[in-house]
Amino acid sequence: MRDRFYSFFIVVSEYALYGLLFFIPISISLVEIFAVLMFIGFVGRKIIKPDFKFLKFWPNALLLLFLFFSALSLINSGQYFNKALHALFGKWAQYLSICFIAQDTIYDRKIIKRGMLVFLIGASLAVLSGLSQYFFGIEFLRNKSMIVADCGVRAITSSFVHYNSFGAYLVVVLSLAIALLLADNCYGLKAAGLSIFSMFSAAAIILTFSRGSWLAFSVSGVSILILARKNLMRLIPIFLVIIGMFLVTTFHERLFLTFMAGGDADRFRYWATAFKMINEHPFFGVGLGTFMANFLKYLPGLPTRESYAHNCYLQIWAETGIFSLASFIIFIISLSYLSIKKFLASKDFLLLGLLSGYIGFLVHSFFEVNLYSLQLAFLFWIWVGLIIRKVRIV
């Protein structure tokens, strides 16, 4: 009976992982429900067999250190202590827990393969929904219309709240699809399907008009080209789609807007606000989850509404201090190094897809606060769990 319960909780966690990967672009509520189911499956397994060997991987210690220094920032949260406490346990502890639970849930390489198939099916719906939004004015997943970007053009969001969020998601999706397309065992219908999907995804990421996403995908794409060095001719149709779309005036004007007055979309002002917080509280920050609450205090006048920093790294530093940021950055570098080393030894193109999406997401996070968005935060921390598992045992 004990073994039957254990097997049941294994199945609960595994299928909750699939559900979470599938519904990330579709439903926040379902993402939260499947996250809870993953947690229930994990707790059930550990009650029956309290085995925590999966944590014995030294980069995980950096994540725990990051969480520890984030908790210390509560000493500076002042009147926003309850808000900081909620951010600690209701967000960051939850996100990191999902990363650890994902590592424990993936005990077989088949789970990762099935998870990536489910993820790409969900991504296909999101991409088609975004293209539907462009051609028909509304997307079919959440019935959302396009929104106007800061240059006046109408940008697709698919089921996401903002075009930058959809762009960040597509960076991960497109990186994975392209890496899988370059694998030696990708041919026939599989190659044709991934090629068509990649072309649609490339068109969608351009139609987001998200310059941060364009830059992030460029970096992840270059990382794939440098590390893969084979079967690159398969990417020609994708490059033709990208080049062809950028020949349209609207797209390259959006790109050149970056170098014009006001092209930063007020990011420099937000970053300056973050640096003022950092200058006052460099070691332990102003308090986890309190950036927006403190925003107007450090930047009175325009803009007159609260805002995020539009830079994950500056917001982490401003809220939780330099020790927290250093732990996070050292973790990022360490996992990147171990992943590259593993890929060069194994030529595992699924690992390359995970790694390049991870790199692209982190580049995009320099211009947005992806780690503070529930959907994108869950995507990132599950991705981290998948990479760690690939590096360690698969």
C-alpha cells in the first residue's frame, strides 16, 4: 500500500508538470493549480520516502543563499513589512520550490521529452493565437485585442497581458525549436514540423514589436550557432522570414527608434530610480517586493504612477541588496558553464535548446521584470529545474 501511494504521488507530480508547461501561456489560474498539485505530489512522496539527494548539487546552494539574503532584506521594509513577507513566501519561495520540485520530479529522460512535447503544443496554440490576433484583430485563447506599442504600432500579445511578456515567452520557445531542428535525429516530418513552427514563431516574435525580445533572441540564436556548428542550412527558411519582415519599413523603424529621443520608453528614468534606492540601501535593499511601493518616494513628479524597474537585476539589487544579486548572478554563470560543458561532451540538442532559451530569457530580463511576472517566473524556474536535471543525470 505504501508503494502504491508513492507511485500515485509520482504520477501526480509528473502530470502536474506537464499541465503547468502546457498552460503557461493560456491560464494563470491553471498554472497556479498545477503548481499546487506538483507541491502536493512532492510532499506526499517525501512523507513516504524522505529522500532529498536531489538537492546535493552545489548551484542549488546558491539559490538557497539568494533566498536567504532576500529574506534579510525584510529588515529594511519598514511599513511595507507585510508586503515584503508576502513577496518572500507567496512568490519567491514558491518559485524556487517549483524549481527544486521539478528537479525531483524528473527522474527519467522520457519525462523531459514528454514535457517538451507538451510545452511545444501549448506554444503552438499561443503562436497561432498571436497570429490570429494580427490578421483578425483578436486572439482566440483569451479574446484579447492587440495593444498599441510606444511607437504607435499595434503589437500582438497573444494571451499575455503585454507584448513584451509574449516576446519573452517566444524567445524561450523559438530557441528550443531551433536547437531541436539542428539535431542529427531530426528529419522527415519532425524536421518539417519544427521548421514550419519556427517560421511562425519567428514571425510572431517580430510582430510583438518588442525590441528586448528581438535582442534576446539574437543573443540566444548566436549562442546556438556557436555551439551547434552543424545542420545550419536547415535555418535558412527561418532567416528568410526574419529578413523579409525587417525589410518592411514599420519593423526597422521600430528598431531604429531605440537610438532616438524617447526611444528608451522611460527605462533610463526607472533605472535611475533603482540606483537611488541602491545608493541608500546597497547591502540589503529597501525590502523584498517593495520597489513599486517606494517608487514615487525616490522619483517624485513624472511619471506619476508606480512602476517596476524594467530591469530584473536592478530591481533585485534595489529590493534585496548586493549579496542577493551576487548570489543570483553567480548561480546564472555557474549553471551556464556547467550546461555548456555538458553539451560539448554530449551533443545533446535538447540541452542546447533549454540553455539557449535560458540565456535569451536572462538577456530579455535586462529590459523587463520577467521574474516578477507569475507566468514567466514559473516558466523560468521550471526551465532552470529542467536544465539542472539534464546536466546532472540525463
